[in-house]
Amino acid sequence: MSDDDEHALEAVLRFLYTGGYSIGRWKTGTAAEDSDIYDLLLVKYLIEVCLLADKYDIPDLRKLATLAAKYATTKCLPVEEN
């Protein structure tokens, strides 16, 4: 647990205790909440949650975090159409 991202670990513990998952409480600690940096940090956070859910065998959280990461990735990394 000492190597785990503290914010992602907090999300795992919140899920275990409440059964809920929300990214609304997540903050970067920067003033750049509307920037591309915020979006990328959010994706990183969601991937960390996915990895912890997998590491600790929490399939429901892994599924929720994976869906959130996919959505966030498409938002900040739009696919160019040819």
C-alpha cells in the first residue's frame, strides 16, 4: 500500500466503505482545473484507481473506473477522423 497513489487509494477505500464511486472530490492541487493538464491528470488518477481495483481484486470498482477512464480519455484526447 505504501507504493499506491494516495488519492486513488482513498477512492478505493471510499468504494469499499460506501459502495459509491465519484470523481467529484478529486482535485489536482493546481489552479489549472480547466486546462489540458487537468484532463491528463484526471486520466492518470482514473488509471491508478483501475490498477488498484485490479490489484486488490475489486471487479465492480475496476469496471466503474475503467468506464470513467475511457470517457475521460476520449474527452481530452479526441480522435482525428480521416
